[in-house]
Amino acid sequence: MSETTQRNQSEPSAKSSSNEDQRKPSGGRKGGGDPSVRGRTTIADGVVEKIAGLAARDVLGVHAMGSGMSRTFGAVRDRVPGGTKSVSRGVKAEVGEVQTALDLEIVVDYGVAIADVARDVRENVISAVERMTGLEVVEVNIAVSDVKLPDEEDDEPESRLQ
């Protein structure tokens, strides 16, 4: 047998194409392979902290985030022209390559069941962070630092501007 005949017999026929051939993208994309593995994505701690902070604030019964001192400094910072509200106040994240762990400090409204609020915060934060970042949330520790009483003034006064 000639060399060409032997090579043709050992190669699969066009009729019995392999799964590999069927998965190849058409359109002449160069480099081949899955685009999702052609580089590395890193997510900063601050990004996860913002996502978690916003998700925690969405839960009914959460009055504010952070300790009394950080809320006071935040209120002062918010009054400075050009200052922005810190959505990550009261949130600390440790971000690895595929996992993250979060510590939250919250203030709850008086009269709510703290255990229920903490459970809802944990569920909402885990859902938002995992959905938006793709990271696995391994733990969400929640510290309730205060209870907002109905007759207490807010640490963060409303803006005089409307």
C-alpha cells in the first residue's frame, strides 16, 4: 500500500465526523478554543463590597450599614461638595481567585426579628455577589451594631436640596 492510502484509511471519513469537528466554531475565528479561558479576570475587593452593600440595604429591616462612628464620618463626608455616599460602608470583603468571604455590620430597625433580617441579608448578598461576579461566597458574617429606635434622629440628615 502506498503512504497516501494508509493515511486515508487511518483518518476518519467525512461521513463519520467526530464530536471535536462538530464543536469547532465556524466563521474563521483565530486561535481556537473557548474565549472564556483566554485570559484572567480579577475582581477588586471594593467591587464585591459595593455589590454586597447595595444588596444588604435592599433588605427590609436594614436601617443603615456600619458602626455609629463610621456612619457619623460618612454623614460628614456626604456633606462635602463632590462627596459621594459610600455604598460599601459596613462591608469588608476578602476576594480570592474563585471565592470570597464577607463581613457586614448593620443597623436594624426597631421591632424587626433580627435573625430573620440577618438571614434575608445573607441570602440577598450571596445571590447578588455570586450572580454578578461568578465568585463562590463561602461565608457572610453579620454583626448587628445598633437598633434604630423610632424616635431617634438619623445620623445621616436628609439633604436640604430637592
